[in-house]
Amino acid sequence: MTDGEGYSLADQFHGEASNWLFRRNAGEPGIEDKLAVWLEADPRHREAFDEAERVWGGLRELKRGDMRPFGVGSERLGRAPFYMRRSTHIAVGLAASIALACFAVMALASNPYIPELITPASAATYRTGLGEIRTFRLADGPSITLDTDTEVRVGGGHGREQCMFLLKGRIRVDGGVAARQFVVSSSQGSLRVVGPVFDATNVGQRLQISAPAGPIAVTRSLGTAVDLKLASGQGLEFEKGRIAASHSDRGWPSGMLALDGTRLDDAIAALNRYNRTKLVLEGNSLGRRPISGAFRVSQPGIFAEVIAEMYNLRIDRSRRDQIRLLPPI
């Protein structure tokens, strides 16, 4: 990806485009005529809407088929809920974590929502703060993009093998043209990933590996082998020695959140990871409502307005650090 990818238009146009896309996908009566008027009013409207459609459409195009185990039989893994998923489990033992000798390197971006390329380092600890999405280039070629509130230690390994310890958050690793080997570790254990591009996530004591841009192979680096091939859009989640199916959100480095029938409470949890102002959903039944569309992670207020309009909710901004969505009176 390039610096600042996906940030060429004013935020207001992206927010409006997400609103229109959401309303169209929800089947609002007469929406096509209304949308056509809005698109004709300003060429930037069309550009913003096309971008929102690309992000959301890319999610719809991802393959959702079963993963293909190789070398361990033909167990099927069930599909789990949004972002970090748990479903049908296959028991496996925990692997030992890999200790990495690293030195700390940290830099702050002037704009926390624009990915930034950092100077090379051969072994380092990389971090991002709340709302930051940044890309670091390693000295031996690969690049790693860190999502919000992420910390990863990089170093060690032998030959074409690169070791990473993901303390928290989410990373995208791009090894370049060749299919490199990476050992990814967390408190849950260690995995060996072979492939040019993959995502690794450690949130809520769960380690997830997914394939956003092409096939990858995942094996246990230690202990009893569990070998799986993942197609583009597929993922695996590891929690307490168990494995569940997941999916890949390939658009997150651009600062967009793509939702496809996602539960409202899951979407809110994902947005809250990026912002100091938290969305709070009141009402026990509201969280199960489905949401589809593409939203900027830096705009919780616009997201709240879209949801309030679609589901006839009230917005309470009386607290400085919260945006509360309330049922109608």
C-alpha cells in the first residue's frame, strides 16, 4: 500500500457515501432515485460512493468456503462470528512462545489515521497508539502494517524465516514476491505461516491468522503438527489450544470498516478500538440487528447517525467520551 491510501477525499463525503450505501443495501423504498440526485450533485460524491462500494463489495467477494486441511485428515471447521471468531473446535496442545531479543523503536505520526512508512530496522519493537494505522519497512525486505493499539516484536529467525511476537493488536505482513516463512507467536502459542501476505491478530487472548490477498499455509511451529491451507478471505482463530474458522477483513489498512450483515454490537466493538469517544448501545435487543456497509473507523459520530436513522434510535452526546445510541421513547 502507499502512504495515505484511501484518504484523498474529505471525510464528510465518505460519511455521506457510507450512509447512502447503507440505505441502499437495506432496501429503503425509493432510494435509487434519491441516490442518483445526490451522485449528480457533485463529482466527489460519485468518487466517495465508488470507494465505499469497492470496500464493501470486496468483502462480499471473499470466498467463504471451508478450509482444506492437509496432513491431518479432513475435519471441517465451522464459520465463526465477526472479527475474532469462535465456532466448532479442534483440540490441540499449546505451543511454547518464542523469546526474541529486540530493542525498542517508536515514532508518532502527525496524522493518526494515515499509514506512514518508517525507516528500516533489523530487530525492533513496533507500536501504534489509539487510532493509528502505520506501515514499517524491515531491513531484509518485508513490510508490516500495524492496526490501532498494536505492539509487535520483530527479529531472529534463520535464513528466510522471520520471527514475530505479537503482544496485542493486528498486523499485516507483506513478504514481497517470494513466499517467505514467518513464525508468529503470542501468549497462545506459535505458528509458522508460509505465503507472501497475511494478517495476524491478537485481541481478547485469541490469535488469528488470515489470508487477505492470496493463499497461505499455516502450521504449528512446535508440538503436534496441524497443517492448513487458507484461500483468500479465509482465516483461523486459535484460543486456549483450540482452532476455529474465521474470515479476513482485507480493507482495514485503508482505515475503512467493511460490514456485511455484521451484528451491530460487533461493529460497535470494532469501531471503539480506534477512538477515545466510545459508542455505547443501550437496549438488550439492539445488538443483534445486522449492519452492512463501509465506514471510516475515525468517524464514530457519522456511524452513530447512520445507525440512528436506519433503526429509529436516539443519540445522546451529553457525555464527552461517549456517544450513546438509545431506543426510541
